[in-house]
Amino acid sequence: MKTIIKVPCSSANIGTFNVDALSRFDLALFLPFVRVAIRIGDGISDWPGFDVIGLALSIYLEIHLSKKPVACPAHLNCEITYEGLGAEEVPLIADHNLITQSALYVLRCHGKHEFPPDTHIHIVNPIPLGRGLGSSGAAVVAGIILGNVVGDFKLPKERIFDYVLMIERHPDNVAATLYGGFVGTYLRELDPAAMARIEIPLSEVLPAPAGGIDTGLKPPEPPVGIGHYTKFPWAPEIKCIAIIPDFEVKTADARGVLPATYSRSDVTYNLQRIALLTNALGQSPPDPELIYEAMRDKIHQPYRKGLIPGLTEVLDSISPKTHPGLLGICLSGAGPTILALATSNFDQIADSIVGVLSKEKVNGKKVTCEWLLLQPADDGATVVDIES
């Protein structure tokens, strides 16, 4: 029997497991490709939600878990294999890989230092790394669920969300990954003792090599109810065009260009638009003029234009008036991926954006792009048993 954990994004419950039966099944974990709407580090720039709203998209990280006896035990009893994007740069050691680091955090909070003996994890990743598409958030959600499964802790999704937020501290994209669809989020104001637990350095949460060999042996458990979410409706006609350039934008650089303070007028500008956008995207048929204007932003996109050559021209020259079927355009995450929402003419819209970006150079090299036509992933983190 195989067990499949599917983690696009909806409120479906995670199934329960018998770890003693691990030798009788493989376990596949599917996570959605997440587009983060608004967040300081990796928010979608043209969305005015800024660290508040997130959208999960239909690309899935897969993790297959099985029991594989070996003559020489792997480090922390966990052998990792990998295929897909980023294979040349993703570490395959349990306390170095973000997925298994996150799983170890859950295990060690429950007094388990290692994975069960002979654990084998195979990762299949179609999500581009470092492109503003939520790859790290998906990895953290995958790891927390993985730890919950191998430890047989039966944590509910609400508690899994707490564990995720101890590592990935922007709730918008990870809530979309965990629960699915188009979500709004906030972080609670906690009491001082709880705040001290969530504000500790990540090196004290994750195992080595973040802070040394003794780091993460007795990590702090998360407070209860760190963050909350709600799901918004999404009109079925609206599809997502992801234009993915071939260069990376470091999250630290994207955060570094943001100002420390904002004017009241700029904050009001964004608040006005998010009040309309979350409703407008659920209306059928969609209103292009309303959505296009509601996706405009003054909080972070203006400051990140310099990191993505061609972004300014894309935003200035491509609109519903010039490209029928288009609803809105925004920068995805920390970039450089650009997200366009549309109801038709997907090829024309994508080709126009790619044409603008392809005229640019980064580090002396002409920019090339690929694009994907995606839709929201409404199913949340789920576990499914299947026969081998």
C-alpha cells in the first residue's frame, strides 16, 4: 500500500498513519506551487495585500517516503534522493536539507532525535528555486507534514500551521500551501512569553548546520494559534500566467531595497485596493478594469523594479486595454517571476511579457524566459493511501 500526502491548498484534513506499517507502503507528499500575494520578503508586488494574501498554484512538490533497509545507516537514519529543478544545489543530508530539517524540528519537539530506522525520502521538485514562486515555503510545509507522519503525532492542520510559522514566518504563502486556494492571513499579537519563543533565531529552531551540532536538539515548541487564515472565492474563469526569467533575485536583496517607513498616503492606497481585490477576484464574470487597478501597489513593487530589468515596461505597456483577456499583472514573491491573471488570450499575453523581458540583460547575459499557464490549487494538504 502507498500513502499519498497531497498538499495543494484546501482545508482537507491530513490522514492518519501507522508508522509501524512503514515497510508496507510508500508515502508521497504533494505540495502546491505557491504564489505569495503580499509579503515583505517574497510578496507579489502588485497585490496591495502585502504580507497578507496568498495564492496556491497547480504545481506540486512530491516527496515519496518509504522504508529501505541499508547495510550502512544514513545520517540521522534518513537517506535522501532527489530529482527535478535545483538538483545540483539541493543538499541531500538530513540536517542540511530544508525539508528534512523541518521534519526534524517536529520530531525533536516530541523527544525524537532521528528519523525511524531505514527511512528513505525521494524528492521530486518541479518548482524553480529562487524565482519568487514559494519553493522554500512549500519545502517547510512538506517537512512539517513529513515529521508529523513519521512520528505518527496526528497533529491537526491548525497545529501544523504553528510549526510552519516557527520556520517560515510569513503566513500568506504557507497558509495557501497548507490550506489551498486564495487566502488571507494574519499573525496574532501574542503574550510576551509566546513572542519570545517565535522571535528566537532560526538557528535555535532548525538542526545543524544552522547553529552547530548541538543546535535544535531541544527546540522550542511553537505557541498555539500563532496565525490565522480565511479563504476567499476565486472566479473559475481566472487563470494564472507565470513568466519565469532565467535569473534569480535574492530574497535578502529584495528585502533590502524596501524602505523602513511609508507615507500615510501610500499605505492608504494599498488598503483601499486590497479591500476591493479579495472580492473582485471572486466575481464572475471578472471586471478587468476593477481588478487591474486593485492589483496596483505602492508598498514594495516600486522599490523592486530595479532588481527586475523590464518590469517597469511590462507594467506600463501591457494592460487590459492593450491585451483583451488580461486582468492584472504583478511581481511574484521576491521576483523575478511575473504573474499575470487572465481569462483568455494567454499565449498573446505571455509572449508580450516575454518579448519585453527578452530585450534586457542581466550580468551581461540576455534574459530568457519560460512561461506556464496555471490555475489555483484548491486542495490543501492531504494524505491518501493507495495500493502498491
